[in-house]
Amino acid sequence: MKKLVIIGGGFAGAYCAQQLESHFNLTLIDTKDYYEFTPSVLRTLVEPNHISKIQVNHTQYLHHTTIIQAEVQDISSTEVIVKKEKYPYDYLIIATGSRYNSPFKEKNMIVTSRAAELQQYAQALKKAQKILIVGGGIVGTELAAEIITKYPSKNVTLVHSQPELMERMPSKAQHYAWRFLEKRRVTLLLSERMVKTQHGYYITNTRKRITADLVFLCTGIIPNRDSFKKFLTKQLDERHFLRVNSHLQVQEHPHIFAAGDITSIAEEKLAQNAEKQAEIVVHNLLHLEQKEPLEKYYPKPRAMVISLGTWRGIFAYKKIVFTGIIPGIIKQLVEWKTIRRYRKN
């Protein structure tokens, strides 16, 4: 069997590994030893026990795969380098995802990322009275809702550089989220940016001074490119995302595929988009091996479900928007269905 290496075990990487392990001598290299349903990561901050519902060890759904928990140092056209080990490949799938970047180095600033990391701050959040959230996109809005729903007496401030929350969402969705947070006394500072910290204050571009016990950064998404940036420098766009062709092959490297947040495809960085890309990668890799025609990936709008606490949410698809309890239930069902797909093996 030919050798396939997958870097990253998130939505795209885990899907590809599960579908392809019976077709290749497969190695999955991930910085963690589990798959995680990232849309529910924020809930673990206010419900730490929820982490057991959204994580599945890679060994639980992969039975014929070599799993390496480590950071990838570099790649070449034929191998992946991890510490002192080299893993040769005939095909490579890059699914390293993205992360939020902190421009400030304050001790109480938290970058929203993995559930295990957010869990560490659950007790600190419980004790904190003043919370600052920087970024009012989908993640920042969901986080504010999670916190204020669980702890209605806390002082939560959200700073967002745009005039509307979730600026790429339909206006009805934006307005519902705004009303939801306003009703719960979240202070919304829109069209403002946090520019510096000074003497314990967080200062915006209009010179507003904010004090906070904890600060959550939900802005400034950057691709996880360190593992391949030397070898694929020419394939990185101006924002350092990885350029791929319509078949999701890395430019100039037909035996290397990429899927998920790491790609430069102009669409929302969503879990469902990552899985749709992964489906195309699986199809095309198998067809490439058989010298059959490859399928193109076409970005398109997809249904989105945004949670506002446990039992409220927003469903949006193109111009269709509905809000309330039903979207909240849908979000929970999607979580359950996705995790079940990996646990049933």
C-alpha cells in the first residue's frame, strides 16, 4: 500500500483519516491525541464537564492508522519531519487549521482555542467579575452569550472594530444577537478597536479605558503554517494561507492536498466547509491513485447555526434566518451526530 500522511486531526484531517485508512498505509500527525468538536469548545469554559461530550480519542475511530502526537518541524516533497523522525509519503494532506493570535502578552489574556486550554480558565472565570471580549464576530458573540447566560451578574464588555456584530451575517441575525446581549446588560463597544494595554487598563482607539479580570481574544485569525512554511513559501498567499487549485491540490504539488481553515479559499472558515473540502480531497486522492478524473470544489453559502447560551441560537442560510430555541436544539443535535460518527466505531 502507498503511504499517506495527514497533518492535523480536526474536522478535515479526522474525516480524511477515517475514510482513507483502509486504502493507504496511513500516518496521522496531530498536536493532540483526540478529535474535538470545535463549535462547542466555548461551552467548556462555563460547563467544564462538557469536554467529555465533544472529544474522541483518535484511537477510538482509527484502527489501522499510526497516530503520532507531536509538532511537525518541516516537510519536503517526500517526507514529513517530526523531531528526529522522518515519515515518508506518497501523498500528503495538510489540515493544520487556524488559530487566534494574541498581539498582547498580558497574563490574563486568553486566546480562545482548544477546550482543554479554556478549561484551565473555568475557575478563574467563575471568580472574575469584569470580563472583556475583544472581537464581535461569531466566536466573540457566542462567547459573550455563554458567559452572560451562565453568570448573569458579571460585567461583560465586548469590543468590536465593526459597526455590527457578526458583520458578514444577515441583518436579522445581527440584530437578534445584539438584542440578546443588550437585554442581558453586556456592554457593546462597536466600531472600536483595542489598541494597547497600559497600567492595568485596556485602551481603545477612542481612548476608552477598560478594566478587566479576564480578557478573551476572538479576533485576528491566522493559519497554522509553521510546519510547512519553508517548503511551501511560494504557495502561501499574502495572509499566509495555503493556495490550492480547484481540486484542492497545493499549487505545483499534485500529490499534496489541503483542506479546512488552512486553505486560501474565499469562504467562511466553518466546520462544515472543512468537512465538505475533506470529502473532495478523499474523492480526488482515490481518483488520482486510479488515474481517474478529479472533482472540483465549489465554495458556496452553507447553513450556519450560532448558539447563544445552551437553549437559544440563530439559524442562517442565505437570506433565511430564524432564531430562538429551535436553532439551539439544532446545534446540540449537530454536535451529537458528529461525535457519534466517530464514537460508533
